[in-house]
Amino acid sequence: MRILFVGDIVGSCGRRCVRELVPELRSRLAADVVVANAENAAAGLGVTERTARELFDAGCDVLTLGNHAFRRPESYDFLDSEERIVRPANFPRGSPGRGHAVVAVGEERLAVLNLCGTVFLEAARSPFAEVDSLIAQLRDQGVRHLLVDFHAEATSEKVAFGWYVDGRVSACLGTHTHVQTADERVLPAGTAYITDVGMTGGRGGVIGVRREPALERFLRMTYARFEPTDEDPWLHGVLVETKGDGRARSIERVAAPLAT
Amino acid sequence: MRILFVGDIVGSCGRRCVRELVPELRSRLAADVVVANAENAAAGLGVTERTARELFDAGCDVLTLGNHAFRRPESYDFLDSEERIVRPANFPRGSPGRGHAVVAVGEERLAVLNLCGTVFLEAARSPFAEVDSLIAQLRDQGVRHLLVDFHAEATSEKVAFGWYVDGRVSACLGTHTHVQTADERVLPAGTAYITDVGMTGGRGGVIGVRREPALERFLRMTYARFEPTDEDPWLHGVLVETKGDGRARSIERVAAPLAT
Amino acid sequence: MRILFVGDIVGSCGRRCVRELVPELRSRLAADVVVANAENAAAGLGVTERTARELFDAGCDVLTLGNHAFRRPESYDFLDSEERIVRPANFPRGSPGRGHAVVAVGEERLAVLNLCGTVFLEAARSPFAEVDSLIAQLRDQGVRHLLVDFHAEATSEKVAFGWYVDGRVSACLGTHTHVQTADERVLPAGTAYITDVGMTGGRGGVIGVRREPALERFLRMTYARFEPTDEDPWLHGVLVETKGDGRARSIERVAAPLAT
Amino acid sequence: MRILFVGDIVGSCGRRCVRELVPELRSRLAADVVVANAENAAAGLGVTERTARELFDAGCDVLTLGNHAFRRPESYDFLDSEERIVRPANFPRGSPGRGHAVVAVGEERLAVLNLCGTVFLEAARSPFAEVDSLIAQLRDQGVRHLLVDFHAEATSEKVAFGWYVDGRVSACLGTHTHVQTADERVLPAGTAYITDVGMTGGRGGVIGVRREPALERFLRMTYARFEPTDEDPWLHGVLVETKGDGRARSIERVAAPLAT
Ligand SMILES: [Fe+2]
Ligand SMILES: [Fe+2]
Ligand SMILES: [Fe+2]
Ligand SMILES: [Fe+2]
Ligand SMILES: [Fe+2]
Ligand SMILES: [Fe+2]
Ligand SMILES: [Fe+2]
Ligand SMILES: [Fe+2]
């Protein structure tokens, strides 16, 4: 199975990258399925039904979220009803949405799990204990291909988590920092790993938002409203190929500028 | 000099406490001057010209701020022009407002300094180095009475700061946590100290905001809008008495419910 | 039932306060049971079997811990075997020790729960969800008197937690900040509450440790070894009185200097 | 000028990478000067005179540090006397060591600046204000080639800092996360930039330390001693080429395994 994973899509610029680049990438990379992180899809903060549908229409099969999952109360009903969008599984039980999705990919099934780190970020339960119970549950259902979007800040937590799930999931892909790392590889027991896949949006900003307000906060500590930037749009992601038993064969980085 | 210091005033409920209680307290406690923390005066976040004027009119002589000082861009001009309101002195040079004020109190002068801690909070410069230069500058001007509003989260930083300025300022009064502490005392070298003076607003909420949205965030991690509560309004503060040389004679806690 | 709760005991100075003051306080306050936080008992960091036994011998019936619970690997077996010492219940399942204890107090039983906050601190599960299941379990066992040591940093989390358990536990007592707060009261539904009971140790230091190394870190950021101070020893705690149904009748602060 | 910058050297494994790989890389890449981050050189925490000398002997011309700069009091005199090692310039004035070094590279001079971020990390002054005054000072001295090791956690702060110094320094190279990022490029105004150059040490661990204790802390929250790992050693760094005016011509990532 060939899986294209697209990193945090930021605002309208990021959505445009998806609309214009995903169909071509899907075909050029012979991807069987596309998973994308949409936690910043709606004006940089959270996702709405409209922006999610735009991403599905552009060819995304499953959407993941992160610490901004619940940023838009108007989306809670949508998170409850739409099975192809997942928010961190270790967020509180009883909160909107679900923590994993299982989709058919050809003859196979792919489970997409979303988990949030707890170093510098918040969750309701440790992602380490949570992933154990999710893996057990999905194995019971006979699902062999599992992809984890591990949405976390600290490299220590992400690298440790990769080792922890190595051999138990097909891919452990980090998101949240919005900067692609260069450490992609298949770990010894067969899990495709990268600390962060990077962001889809304007590279000319500060991790997706306009430079001026971002700098104003650092320089003056004044309250400048953050907005997604349109400058220098790129799609960042990875392509993971798995074998029939669910183990990863390869992982390669994707970094594609939007011709402008 | 008898100084009444009023802790973080939260929203309209907090401002009502000030309007209705400060005149009476001022007279009952024979306060010569009233200083109040206004960082939450405008709907719980920051201060505006209108809310500041309401507090001046109610008898506050000087207002201090904190980490929410710059939450309202519409107030920046006011912070620049009004000399009786101060924001953390260790915020960036060139940002709106100023870090200390000197007011006449009878024949004497009182300097009010605002500084922000850096443990779990942000500032541009260490409050420890900053207070040294401010004290030197004010001593040069012959000011003998110095009051520091030390706006900080961690008790370790607040207690350490108290020891650091002991004997060099008249009072080092903690703000920010919105819960009054019971450790008020005059330190050995003559500085009146309390870790936190507490909040002025609805005790029936969660440090001044309505219980429901606060609990919703902890229980569900969903995005509930915080609003000041009106339930069970109290004014919290301290009364500090200084001697002619600027040293503190006494500090006592003030906790006054608003008769409702 | 009259419960004396003693706040974070810091090092040998704190243990001496317990040895010399608890017997007298127990009798003067007619306490039926003594619970104490021992997370800093062993040289300021964690607890050992020897220091715990010293505290039991001095009249403590149950000991609680906090974020420093696992600081001393040599104590893990002791935490497993000694039923009168509890560490945060929301620490990982399978880690040393247990999260609650039930002790006989006259004809009654008292459950002591330890929970750790997650704002600025770490735990494996949300204390809010965790306390629900613990309360249900203890109610099933017919235990009517429940005391929670809520070990947390942020006042927002502590106040919210108090409201959350109001009417469901006899007392919700905050620890960790080492500074006693002045907000003790019985909440409307019957839970005795205080944001922090304060520390038992040298008030002449910085929340229990010697001033010099603490200041050195703030002033120079150099690596100074923290040690408990012996200067100006005090015991801080609260006395909670409960009714037969487990509800609180009263809570009052205790602050006792060690005559030196 | 061709500058090889080597990322955080962790423990004896990292030092061995430097000893065995730097001479070869220096020659193969035709590097004129080698700068390396040594904040983890001594058993993973801080640096000592002995480990620093080992790195100088292996061909490093200048060493930088970071948040662990002051972890070893026995090194303070060495930091004061050795001009080729720098600690964050925005650490407190009067603390050991210095914040920048100027070395001769052929006919030219290269200034190496070390600055520490303040998001999730601590410093005494904002790196943004600090870098302005350092740049001004070095320009006054006629130094055209400036390299900043910006030791920071948050990608937002690092990317913003890069934009802030673009055109004013030759290179702004991120360190601290120990994972190399894939975003190296010359920014529009001529500054070579990368969010993080990555680590030099065992890739088989968790950002340089052994897997088992790292996982134990995440899984059980128990106190396991961290030690550098020897497993799968790699050197990570970047090669920056500058032009005569100090602007960057190119930046390329270096990732070299130690043949074992
Ligand atoms: Fe995120
Ligand atoms: Fe994101
Ligand atoms: Fe505040
Ligand atoms: Fe406040
Ligand atoms: Fe603690
Ligand atoms: Fe403690
Ligand atoms: Fe570091
Ligand atoms: Fe490092």
C-alpha cells in the first residue's frame, strides 16, 4: 500500500496547495490513499465542515487533527458525524469526534490513528498507554496497516514514541512543528518514522502565519492577530510504502512548491 | 504612609467591588493612597481607557498590569499617555506604556513598579536585573517609598524575589494567581511581602471566570469562551504601612465581600 | 472526624517540625487522624523508607506524595509494600505504589487520595476523570470520608478541581506550591477546600530550600545545588472537621512555628 | 569562507564521531573553519575542560553551548579563560564565560554568536534585542562574517529569528532539538538558515541518550538516569559557504554515519 501523508495544512494557502498539488502527486507517486493533517485548515486554527469537505474533494481520504482539534465549536457535530476525520484519541472520552478511522484501500484496510503528545502540550491520557490499547483493538479486528499521526512538540517524546511502536504500526509520522525533519527512515522492526512531516502552506511566513504579527509578538510582546500567509506556498509530506503484512518498505520525504 | 493595594480586578464584577468598596476601605483603613492591579479589568483580559478611568474615578491612584497588559491594542495610546498606569518594566523597551510611576502622597512620593516573572510566564528581561536598575534610578531621584507589584506564577520565583529586594523596597506584593496567600509579613530588612494578594471579582467562579466554561476546558478540552463571573464578589488586597525612611512597619491582608 | 493535614514536609528541618509539633497539635486540636505530604521529606526530594518511618513514628497515619513521588528508586519497593503511603493515582498504572489508602479512624474509615494536576506538571491521566472513578469505587466500598491531596501548580486547575468534587469528597486540599493560601472554606455542597496548605520546613528559605543557591539560579542561571534550609522552621497545615455523613463541618488553617 | 558546523555533540559517542569524522569532513568539504555545539559533550550534560580540549584537538575551532552551558560548576573558570568557547550571550551578565568569539579564518574574521531561545527555555534577556546589539558591536569592529548558533526549542521562535536576522548575519543555525530539519536554505537577503542542524551521537537512542531510561520515564514516570547511547553513531551538521561580503552563497546538510 502506498500512502501519501500531507503535513499540517495552514489556511486557504495550504488548502490551495492541496487542491492543486494532491491530484498530481497522487498520480505521480502512485499513492493508493491520502491522509492529511487539517488542524490548521480553517484560517490557521482548527477545521470546519466546509474546509474539511474542500480537502476531501481535493483527494484526501482521511483527515487528522491535533491540539487545535476543538478550536471551533461549530465543527463539533461534524466531528461526531464524519467518520473520515479523527482527533487525538487521548483527548477526553466523551469529547467530540473519534480517535481513529478505518478505511478500505483496495482489498486492504488502513487504520489512521491520531495521538497528541504531552510534553509542552496537553492531553487527557498518556499517548503511550493509549496506543497500546488502540493497537490491540485494531489487531483484534484484523487490521494490519496502521498509521499514527503523532502530534507532538518535543523531539524526545516523538523519537521515544517511534521506538515504542516500532514493529507494531506501519508508520509513525510526527506533526505539529510545521518544519519537516530530515530523519525519515524505516526503523529496525518495520515502522516508517519521521519526527515531523512539516507543513503545507506559505513557507514565506513563520510556520504558516504572516511574518509581521509573528515578529511583533517576539519583539514587542504586543497582541498582533495571527493570519495565515500566502507567501511561497509549499506542500510537505511523506510517501510511505507498506508490505502485505503491514510493515513499511520505505518512507520518502515530499516537498513540493506550488508553481505561482 | 498607608497604602491600600487591591489585587487583580476581574471584569465588571471586579470593577463594581472597587467602586463600592474602595471609598469605604480607604476611609476605614485611613489609606493615603490606593494602588490596584487592572490587568483583567476589561472583560477579564487587559484594560481599556474606559475601564481604567472607571477605576481612577473610584479612588485608585495608580494602576498596575501584568501578562495581559498588551491584550488590547486599542489601549496602547492610552498606556503611552496616562502616567498613572504601569505595565511590566521588563517588557520590551519601545513597547507601549511605562514600567513605573511616581506619585505624590502628601509630602512624600511613592514609586510604583510593575515587574513580570519569567517562570511559566514571559518577559523580555529578567526581573531581578531589572529591579536593580530601577531601584538605583529611583534612589537617585530621592524617592524613598517603592512598591513593587511582582506579577508572577511560581512561588519559588516570588519568594526568591522578595528576599532579593528585602530592605530595598517598601513592599513587594505578588499578583497573578488570583488566590490570596497567608504569608504576609515584614521581612527582616524592612520590606512588606506577600506571595499573592488575591483577586477582586467573583469568588464563585474559577479565579474570576465563570465555572462552567472553565470546567468544560478541563473536562472535555473543548473551546469554551471564558467570561468573568458575577457570583460571590470579593475584594482582596493588602494594607501596607511604611515609615518615614520607606521601610515597612506592617502589612495586613484585606478580604472584603461585596454585600449583595 | 477531625483530620489534621500537614503540608509538604521539606527535609530534616520539616521532619523535625513534625516530630516536635505534631504530637502537641494532635492533642491540642483533638485530631483523630493525621495525614501529611511527604514528597520532599528526604533531603527535599522524594521520600525514603527511613524518612517515611520517622514520620509515621511522629504520629502521621497516612503520607501523600506528589510530582517528586518517584525521585528515589530505592523507595519503590517500599511504596509497593507500605499501604499507608500514597502517590498520585493518575500516575501510570503499573508504576510503583498506589493512589489511595483507606484507614480506620475510630469506628469510621477515611480514604486518602493523591492526585496530580497537569497544568505545568505531568501525569498519565487527567485528575478529573481519575477522581470520578476513584470516588465511585470508594462509595461502592461504603467509605464516606474521602480526603483528596490535590498536588498541583496552577490556581485555575486547583479551584476548578475543588468545584468539581464539591459534595463528593470531604476535603480537597491543595499542595505543591509550598505557600499557604488564605482561601480555606467549606464549599456550598460540603467539601472543605484550600488552594494550598503550605509547607512544613524553613520559612527563611525559598519554599524550603536555602536562599543562596535559589537566588544564584535566578540571578546567574548557574547550577547551584538545592538543599533544604533550617532557618525559621514552621509547620503549615489545616484542620478539617467532618460530619457523620462525610461532609465537612469546618476547615481552619494551622501555622505553627517551631520554638527554637 | 567555508564553515562546517557540527550539531550538539552528545557524550563520548558524539566526541568519537567528531574525532573520527571531522578531519575527513574538513578536508573533503574543504572547510576553512569548524564550529561545533558542545552543550552535551560531557556525559550528555554540559562540557568540561577535558572534553572541550578533546574537541579542539579533533579540529573544532570554536565551540558553542546552550541551555546546559552552566551544568558543570567545575567548568566555570574554563569558560572564563578560554576564548574559543561561547555560551548564550543572553544569559545573565556577570555569569561565567562570554557570548561570542571572533576567530581569524585565513585573511578574514568570523564571529560566532550563541543565543538561547525563550519559548520553553530560559534566558535573561530576549535573543531578539540581544542580537541587535551584538551585530552592531561586531559591525563596528569591521567583522563581516557572523554565524549565530540559535539554541531554541520552538520552531516558531527559530523561524521568526531567522527572518529577523536575514541579511545581517552570514548564517543562523538552529540547535537544541537534536533532530536535523530539512529546511536548509539561503534566505532572500543572504542568511544561510536551518531550523536545526541535528545531533552528533547515537541515533539508536532517544536524541542521544539510551532508549530504555528515556522510555521508562515516559511509560512509568519513574526516575531513570539518562546516559548517552553508543548505538548507531552519526555526525549531523551543515556546511555554509559565504561570500566576501559575508553573505551566504549556500548551505547544505551533512549527515555522516560513523563506520562501525
Ligand atoms: Fe499543532
Ligand atoms: Fe499545526
Ligand atoms: Fe496575570
Ligand atoms: Fe490576573
Ligand atoms: Fe510538588
Ligand atoms: Fe512539595
Ligand atoms: Fe539544549
Ligand atoms: Fe543539546
